[in-house]
Amino acid sequence: MKFKSLTIAVALAAITLGALAEDAAVKVQNAWARATVKGQMATGAFMTLTAKEATTLVGVASTAAGVAQVHEMKMDNGVMKMAEVKGGLVLPAGKAVELKPGGYHLMLMDLKAPLAKDGTVPVTLTFKDAKGVESKLELMLPVAMTPPGGMTKPAAMDHSMHGNMPAK
């Protein structure tokens, strides 16, 4: 019964997240962060962003992580590479931009504690519109091993290189 209650609570949090973000300049859907294990220092967070007007995701922050960035994974001469998106991630007006395993995603690095399955993690997204006006959107992402809604297991992502970040 405890598992069912927790699952319902996480589902309600996800629904609430969608409802709160509905009125924002950027709509957030299917947001979640991947759970970690003890000693894991980095993880990914995923969602779909749809801006009402042309906007750029220029920053991400989380009190759960020492470093948070927008990243992209892509093939480069047959090798999968991951790097921070410099200059921000462009969100065209009215077009959904998916942050997903194996593509654009948020990286939470230098984690202060493991992210437990069925928990939540705070994330703040910073946007800049075409006029240069900055806005922030504060979210509480559900933490899971796989995407919410019973989707199939996401592609594996190797973030082992983030585990050796220098101490602050």
C-alpha cells in the first residue's frame, strides 16, 4: 500500500507541475530526473519544453547539485560525445523541444546526496526572450529510474566522467 500511495503522490506532483507551468511563458511536460545510487555524482534530468514565443534556455540550477548545465549528446565521426550547450538552447515559438536521454538534457553534477527513486529534486530554469528579458521557472522534478507514464526504459547514458569533478 505504501508503494501505491507514493506512486500516486509522484503522479500528482507531475500533474501539478504541468498545471503550474501551463501559464508560464514556457510550458514544461513529462519532467523527471534519473535516480542515482550511493557514490554516483551526476545524473540527467529530462522534459519537454514549449515556449509561447521564441525563447532561449540560458541556465539551469539546483540546490541538489554543485553544477547544473544544459548538455547535448550527439554523434561525431561515429563517436557519441556529450558537451555543455554553449550560448543556451533555442526554443522556437510554439515548437516542442524534447530534453531526453541521448539528446539534449539537463546534467546535475557534483550531487550533494543521492537522488532517491520516488523523491523530488528542485531545478530552476532560466530563460531569455527575444527582447533579452530574463525569467526563471522553479520546478520540483519527480525522481525515477525510467520516464513517468510507463514509457519504455530510456537509453543508457555514460556520465562516468562527471564523477571525478574537483571538490569545491
